[in-house]
Amino acid sequence: MRIVVCMKQTFDTEAKIALTADGLIDSTGVTLVVDPYSEFAVEKGIQFKEKFGGEVVIVCIGDTQAETAIRQCMAMGADRAVIVTDPAMDGSDQSATARVLAKAVISQEPDIILGGFKSVDSGSAQVMLRLAEILNLPHVNVVTNIEIGEGKAIATRELDDGVELVEVSLPAIFTAQQGLAEPRYPSVKGIMQAKKKELKRLTLADLDIDPTSVGPANAKVKIHGLTLPAPRKGGRIIGGEIPEATADLVKALRDEAKVI
Amino acid sequence: MAGVWVFAEAKDGKFRRVILEMLGEARKFADHLGEELWAVLVGSNVAELSSLLGEHGADKVLVMDNPNLAAYTTDVYAGVTLGLINTYQPTAVLFANSNMGRDLAPILAQKLDTGLITDLTGITYGPEILFKRPIYAGKALVELSFAANARPMLLTIRPKVFTPAEPQTGRQAEVITASADLNALTLRQVIKDVIRKASTRVDLTEADIVISGGRGMKNPENFKILEEVADILGAAVGASRAAVDEGWREPQYQVGQTGKVVSPQLYIAVGISGAIQHLAGMNSSKCIVAINKDPEAEIFKVADYGIVGDLFQVIPILKQELQQALASA
Amino acid sequence: MNATRQIYWNIQGHIAIYPLFLVAIVIFAYGFYLKYRLWHVGQPVDRNDRKGARAKSLIGFVLGHTRILRRRQPGIMHFLIFWGMVCLFLGTIVVALQSDVGLQIMHGPFYLYFMSLILNIAGLAVLLGLLIALYRRYIKPAEGLDNQPDDAVILILLLVIILTGFLTQGLRIAATHDPWAAWSPVGNLFARLFAGLGAATQSEVHRALWWSHLFLALGLIAYLPYSKLIHIGTAPLNIYFRSLEPNGALTRLDLEDEDLETFGAAKLTDLTWKDLMDTDACVRCGRCQNNCPAYLTGKPLSPKALIQDLKLQVHQQGKLILAARKTAAHPTTGEHETAAGSELDAGLDEQNLVGTVLSEDALWSCTTCRACMEQCPVFVEHVPKTIEMRRNQVLMESDFPAELNGAFKGMENNGNPWGLGWAKRAEWADDLGVKVVATDGAPEYLYWVGCAGSFDNRNRKVSAAMVQIMRAAGIDFAILGTEEKCCGDSARRLGNEYLYQSLAEANIETLNGYGIKKIITQCPHCFNTLKNEYPQFGGNFEVIHHSAFIAQLIAAGRLPLQAKLNGTITYHDSCYLGRYNAIYQPPRQVIEALGLKLIEMPRSQRESFCCGAGGGRMWLEENLGERINMQRTEEALSTNASCIGTACPFCLTMLEDGTKRKDVAENIKTLDLAELVQQAIQSAQ
Ligand SMILES: Cc1cc2nc3c(=O)[nH]c(=O)nc-3n(C[C@H](O)[C@H](O)[C@H](O)COP(=O)(O)OP(=O)(O)OC[C@H]3O[C@@H](n4cnc5c(N)ncnc54)[C@H](O)[C@@H]3O)c2cc1C
Ligand code: SF4
Ligand code: SF4
């Protein structure tokens, strides 16, 4: 079975987010990691390989820094990788990203395609599904389990009030939610082996994609600017008598924090 | 033809609150554009819900009622919705950022070769309409706009953010009934089973809201009231290691360094002092509430909201207040 | 009259002793050789440098019995038997020299004092020692001892040898009416028993007993390497070859070495020959186990069992390995193969250590507190073996308790085990205006805060206290701030050498980059690894633990401590401060200077009982047996002191956790020494 996992590199979730002078996200000193949702997918892919044989291929769009994330996946057990690096990709939107991914993914002739249902940075939660649509493959979104059968798979899809089991025929795309698989900690043996695994570096030209068809100019959605939220008002003690304070708390949770 | 559409996802003959919130905001959106507000009702036995949509601001309700639409599957819903969009050519379509919306919107966006902004939390109306959404788990916000050729504009709306319009009783929307030939669609997803989490509590690590008790709970019985509060909120109940050590909760509910790591939208720490071993398991929660009688407790240093007081006094009131607040929704 | 006696009285053909002795020696040598071969299925390691220091060890620990005597009863027992036997053996040599080399030495005062009196006392000493041993084993079994047939065989054999010795002497005295009998008081006593016997009987019984004594003694020699008495040879060897590295330094793994097929120890052959020899030096005295916090709180780990189970493996697996190597060395092709991999060729499926000598639960139960190694009279090295096995589990198998995943990732991505954002590391100092090296330049002393001191609100108070103390003493200090990373101690002791090295190298690069020379730490774990392990990676600093530093400041009169604190305190020795670095007195000096009355716990200093957090246990849940910190807290509370003093952030957490659970935290405070000093400074000002 050939398992292709779409992997994205992101900021560590604990990273402090700051803006540069020109209002962009400041990445200086930030620890970069495999996106946690991608990581669930990578782990699941490796588990499939261990169970059914075959290989796990990582497909990634990113710059050279992303290669450390790829090596990390290889250290976990992925067999090889394809990375698409092209300056033209900077500022591309999800639709362009999905188009490029589609080319890279399909060239691997996958039996199963996995990826995170979202990433922790942009969190737009649409690339994998756009990919499914482009490749005209069935998908199951936000899954916490996948059982492989003969030519098909049954995935557990998260609902707002439960789960459902959805059957699709393979090849198909599944997007990982937390709970799909607990990523393993790579062994040093794995890290050593990873250094020697095949990493194919591609540009858009290699994939027969016109660089002028991607990038900000072709984005369906344009970025206007980034802002930082008002800093946490940290430790606001709601004073007053208990009944009033409690009522105020509920109000604050609802109207200010908007969490209930 | 044009219009701002709200995809009014219904379940069991009811709307979730977010649908009304969407109608509230979509009304402003439509007014800004000088277009109509349409609600789209797709499902089985949903027609009678149209009046509610009218009362909440919809000008037209587009109904596609078909017994075969009882359960959501991507291919069926995407197929019929695409048909409706192609027929009526809306300017924008709003979906809830629910599991249905999260699945349907990206597929449609790709089918329509248009843009999609997910998890929307704000709209600024001006010469160019700007859409705001959180990135980096809310640690930054980005403002976006749709390219001129990106129509319809597709959006998924974060629940609990926008305000529903005041319902106007008696306000009627024009109902347009649509139909589709479902047989023409290829169905690639087959639902084998649906497991509803009725009252069984949500899983700790996946819950949106977690309420945890610590040594301050004094005994296992007192956890009952936390469970009651949790039921109201649809929350999971966690515990500090101290509470687990006392045997008041099972070890699998321990939150912290050597327990579970959670990062819900809301974390309520009750009678927990806030040792770092506990913080390590919950400090990335979006909003932290602390209830503790000791004003010096470390937990207040990380809490967004705190109440200094006896939890046995606070929790029953909290339960009542929540009941009221959520009932009115 | 010249005092002497006739050698080999009543014995014909004594010369047969020599061939018999030769036979015994051959059997002995063969046995020892077999063992030697078994040890050397292990990896090579150089333990023969610094010969002078090694020789000195022998004098102190073997001849002086310094360690053995730490435990009174068994210490005396061993001392008596050891020195008794040494004297008796010397006596035997003297006889041989006189009779068959022709040295005329066995007369006069030497005969009377040494050959008669002292040897009689020596025999008596052995006898006494044996009685103590028998008592400890069979009458009132001592903690930690298990009885095996071998133990009984040895004790009885020795007993019979000594008794036959006295009996032959008694018979000789009786039969020869030895005029110097009074110089052999015990022999003389026995002589009285036989006074009534006829001369012929005396002579016949004497001869029989003499030969029995001889055969038994030679038998003992032959039996030696096949019994635990092998420790007569292996214990001194083990002491000679003991590690002379600092206690706190684990060995460095060369992770760049591409030829290494495995890291850490998966199998017997991955351990060193010294590790394997350890098992034959172990005398099953149980001292290690009696002091092991894991064992004493009901966890499935006993350091004694670890060594004994390993011994079993050495004997069972080792033999198979040797056999396999032999076949591999002479395969039909005639080609000679070196050790590595040859077992495999011979189709030998070597067993994993984890699962045979140590269960996984046991492996992860060790706090690396070093109580076992500190107590072991023969310098068995338990902790390094455990670490090697952990290394293999982590580096090769990626098989470790799930809780560690987060801790490892936290250290990796954010430089602290809690995984809190690294950018927040210096937040504790924000309001204190502490200098940061990057902006304020290199200070005289770098204050190394550590993860707990940086992130844990409780321990941040200790950091704040340190700042106040150093300011009061006018110390020029600064912190690394967000450039500081976890020192890596936990990672290393959890077997994650890869992570450890990356942390250590990053820190050393930062420190060296600023030209830092002197470092103050408040965490014994940071202290130990910075001081003893960073030199392995090119980090050579003068590292001072805050307890020692404060003690120095006080001694130099640099702290305004006019006000004395009142009350009683008990002080908990941190393993990594005490046993690992022998810092026992400075904390006590500080306590004394503060005017507090120190009440020691039953187990303190060298014998201190771990808090339960060392060896990376801080990041693991403790589900097996009783909680170690609770046992220690109870011990601390048993002193009735009004305060528990610590000098380690982990100990502080553990003991405070204990007092909270006991619901006494309100009244019995657990405080770091720095906090106490801060109180004294504040009340002085
Ligand atoms: C190795 C190790 C691992 C650990 N792992 C974890 C872990 O994973 N998770 C974890 O939680 N802890 C963990 N701990 C324990 C941690 O250090 C703390 O001891 C623990 O979190 C304290 O729990 P608590 O806050 O419930 O209890 P306490 O610290 O005793 O706090 C109780 C709080 O309740 C308040 N209170 C009491 N009565 C009332 C009342 N009537 N009304 C309001 N407030 C009241 C008190 O003011 C106090 O602040 C670990 C410790 C160690 C050593
Ligand atoms: S180091 Fe401590 S815990 Fe580990 S085996 Fe030795 S005595 Fe036991
Ligand atoms: S290892 Fe040392 S302390 Fe432990 S039983 Fe053996 S000899 Fe005694």
C-alpha cells in the first residue's frame, strides 16, 4: 500500500506570536515543528505501513527549512518524501496550494492520502478537501479512526454531537483530527536512518505548473493585514459578593470571552 | 440574481444557535451590499422551519426538502447545493463552522473555483469588505478580502461570536421550493453507523470546555455538582492529581504534566491551586476561569477570570446562572 | 630454650601437600578463567588508568574495610573473618617456608607471638565472625539477606576448617606436652579435652584431623570461584577497577559514530566486562536493596535483584555466547570472525536485558539516587547499567512511559520539560530588573536559574530570594534569560542521550560564547551536569551550588544576617548534591548560621532517602507501590521540626506535595535554604 501524507511545517504551538515592522508574522527565533495535525496523519500512515506493508511518502510544500520537519517524519518511519520548493509559492492561497499538492500527490500514485484536517497556524481547514475535489477522490473529513478493508476503508468522522462511520472506496483522502493516532517519539536509530532516506526536491516547473498561476496575484482571498489580539487581561478577579460575581462571570464568559 | 445566503443547517427539526447568529450578521452583510438575505434549507422535513428563518431576518427561504437528504453526506449535499448556487448565483454563502460546514464549504469552494474564508469572527463593512479570522490559535488575527473574481464568497462562521437579530414575530420570508434529482449524483460516501454522544460525557482531551476539581473539592460526592455544571455546558470533567490521589476521580481524568494535556476553549479550575504540574496540562486553554478561596493561589496568575470565594458557595450559583444564560439562547 | 615446635609432627608424607595444592589451584584457576571469559563477552572499557589512585582504593576499602564497616554488625563480622583468615593464611605460608624452603623463622618471640598467640586469636576471630554470620543468616535473619545453599556450605566449611585446625593443634599439644602451650590458649583448651586419651589414639585422631583440615582447606580453594567466595578475588578487582570518574558523570555516547549498531545496552554483550564482573563481585549482602527508595516503597525494582538476575544471564547466556563465538571462529570456510555479530551467525538469539534482568516497570522506577552504589561494599555500579538499558529503550526502541513524550518534546522545542513557551523563561525576573548577559554583558558570576526556577511559580520564589541574597552580598551576576535551556539532566538520566547532547551543546555554545567562567546554580541537577558532565562537551566552568555559595558568603561575612531565625528545621539532602557531589556540610553551616536548630532525619547525608524525583522520575507518574515522597515526608515530619529545609527545586516540590497531602503544609513549611536566608536578610534590614 502506498500511503501519501501531506505534511506542513508550522510554528511550535507555544511560540510567541509577534509582528515585524511591516506587519507580518515574525518568525525569528521561533521553533518550527511538524504541524500537530499533520503529525497525527504521519503516525497513522506509518501504522498502516507497519500493518499492511508498503511505503509512506511525505509530500510537503515549503522552503528548505521544512526539510527538518520532513526528516522528523522520516525519523518516525516515513520512507521518502517529495518537497515542492518554489519562491513563486509565497503568498499563495489554499486553492493554489491544493493545486500544487494535487500534482505532487498524484504523481506518487497513492492508495491512501492522509493529512491534517487543519493546521495550527492558518487553521483554514480547506486544503485537503480542495485536494480531494481536484483529484476527484472521495474523502472523509475530521476523522479519529480509519479501518482499512478490501479496496475500501471505514473512517470515524467527528460530528458535532457524536461520530459516524463512513465507508469510502480507495484511493481516498482522510483528514486527521486529534485522536487518530498518538505520534511516536522518533528513536535515534530512526533519526540516523532518516538522514539517508530519499528526499526529492521539486519546483513548480518540475510539476508542470506555471509559476505565474500561483502566488498572491492569483489568490482568491487577499491578505489585508495582521493584528495581534488585545493582550489577555490576565487574572481579572471578579469582585463583589459571590452571587453577583458569579453572574458577572457567566456574562463575561458569554459576551466578552464568547466561550459559552 | 444575487443575494447573501445563509446555509441553515438543521438537526432534528432545530437550528443551533449559530444559525441565528449567522442570520443576524448576514442581514447586515446583505444590507451593506443592497442585496437580499436568503436562507437555504436543505434536508428532510425541514420545510416548516422556514418561518423561523423569516422571523430572524431572511428575505427568502430556499427549501430543498427530500427524505433522501435526512443524513449529511458530502457528495449529496455538495451536489444539491452546487446546483442551487449555479441556479441562483448568490454573492456570498455563509456556512456554520460546524462539522457539516467544515466539510461542505471547501468542496464547494473548489467546485466553484472560488475563495473560502473559514472560522470567521468579524466583518468590517467598507468600500472593501474585510473579513477577520483568528490564526495561530487566536494569537493573531488576519483581515482578508475576496478577489474580484472570487464569487460567490464562501465563509464559515465561528459560533458564539455574532449576535442573532431580534426575532420579529410574524415576519415572513418568501419560500422557494427547489428540487433535485439525487439519482444523478454519484455517492461515494456511505454512512455505516452514527453514534450520538447523548449524555455520556465528552472526552477530556477533545472537549471544548473542561471543568476540573482539585483538593478543594473535599470529597468525591462534591464532584457530582461539577458534573451537573458540566452537563449544562457540554463539558468534560477533569481533576488535579491531588483529587486523583485522594481517590475522588479516576486517574484517566487527571489533567497535568503526568496526566492529560487539554487545550479547550474554556477551562474552569475549581479548588485547584495551580501548581506547575497542573498548569502544564491546561495552560494553553483559550480562556481560564479559577474559583479558589485563596486570593494568593497561583492559578489566578494564569486565569482570565477569577472568583475568590468558597467553591461550595460559588458552584451552585454558577450552575443556576449557566442554566439561565444557556436557556435564553 | 628456644620456643618452637616440630613442624609436621606426626605427619608423614606432608610433601603430598604440594601436588594436592597444585590440583586445587588448577581447579581454582580454571574456574576463575571461566568467569574471566564470561566477563569478556562484554564490551571493552579502560579501567586501568590512574594506577596509584586505584591502588590506594585497595588499601582503604579492602584492607581498611572502610565501606564494609559502615554497617556495624556485618562489618565486624567480615572484618573478623577477613583478617582472621589473612593471618591464618600467612601462618600457613610461614610453615611452608620453614619446612620446605629452609628459612629458620618459626622460633623465638615470632613463634610465640605470631605463630601461636596471634594465630589462635585469628582463628577465634574467624570463629566469632562465623557465629555472627550464622546468627544473621539463620537465627535472626537480617534485612536484605537471602539464604542459598552456597551460603551454608561456605559457612560450614569455614567452621569445620577452623575447628579441625584447633582440634589438631589441641591434639598435638596434648600428645607432645608442648611447653609453650600457654601461648596457644585456644589450642590449649582443646588439648585438655584430649588429655585423657592414649598416645596412640591421640596420634591417630590427630593424623586424621590434620589430613581432613588440609583437604577441606584445599577444597575451599578449589571451590572458591564456583561460589560466592569468588568475591575474595573479584571484590578487590572490582574495587581496583572501579570508576574514578566523578560520581555524577554518566558516560558520553558517541552519537556520530555511524558504525555503532546499537546505543545503550539491549543485550548482555552491550554491557562492559566490568558490568559483568560486577555480578561476580556481588555478595548478595542486600545493602543496596535496603537503601533503595524504589524497593522500599514497593516498586518492582531491587538493585540486588538486578545484579543477581544479570549474573544469571551472564552464566546462562554468556556460555551460549562463548560457544557461539567458538563455532563462528572456526566455521567450515575457515575464516575467522571477530566478536561482533558472530553470535548471530551462529544462530544465537540473545535475550533482551529488559524483560529478563529487569522489567520495564523496574527500569523506569529507578530514581538514580545512588543509594545503592553508595552502600555497596564492593563498588558494584548499578546506576550506569540502568541508564544503559534506558538508553537503548529510548534511542533504539523509542519505548518509554507515555508521559515522557511531552517532557521530551517540551525540552526539545521549548527548552523546558513542561513545554512552556521558551520566550517566557525570563518572565520571573521581569519585575526584579535582573541583568541579562545578552544585553548587559558577561558578569563575574552567571546565575543559572534552571527550568524550575524559571517557570515554576513556587520555585520562582527561590530565584527571587537568590537575587536578593546576591544583591545583598554585592555579587556581580546576570542570567542568560531566554538563551538558557534545560540543562538536560533529566533527559540524560531518562536515557535520551541524543536530546541531552543537543541541549548541553547548545548551552555550552551560549556560555562559551559569552566567555562565562563561574556559574551559580540553585538546582543540584543543573549543578551536577554543568559541573561534571559539561566538560565532556567542552564546557569547563567553575560551578557552585547556591548552598555552598551562600555558606561561603556567610563565612566571609558578606551577608547582613544579624537577625537570627528561631525554630527547628530538618534538612533533606538532595541526592545530586549529597551522594553525587559530597556537599553535606555547607547547607548545614547555613542553617547553623541562621540560628535554626537542626534536627536530623533518621536517614541523612550519605544515607539520605531520595525524594522520588531524580533520574527523570519528576516527569513520570508514580503508580506502583507507595509514593516515595510520602515516605520521605513522613520521615521529615517524624523529627517534629517546624520546617523542612531543601536545596533542590525537585525535592522542594516533592516534599511540599507530601506535606500538602498530609494536610500539614500550613504549619510545616517546606523552604529552600535561599528562602530562609532571605528571611534573615529581610529581618536584618
Ligand atoms: C511528579 C509529579 C507529577 C505531578 N503531576 C501532576 C499532574 O499531572 N496534574 C496535577 O494536577 N498535579 C500534578 N502534580 C501535583 C502538583 O504538584 C500539585 O500538588 C497538585 O496539582 C495540587 O492539586 P490541587 O491544586 O488540587 O491541590 P492543592 O494544591 O492542595 O490546592 C487546593 C486548592 O483548593 C483551594 N480550596 C480549598 N478549599 C476550597 C474551597 N472550599 N473553595 C475554594 N477553594 C478551595 C485552596 O485554596 C487551594 O488553592 C504532580 C506532582 C509531582 C511531584
Ligand atoms: S539508584 Fe536509587 S532508586 Fe535506583 S536502584 Fe539504586 S537505590 Fe534504587
Ligand atoms: S550489589 Fe553490592 S550492595 Fe548490593 S547485594 Fe551486591 S554486594 Fe551487596
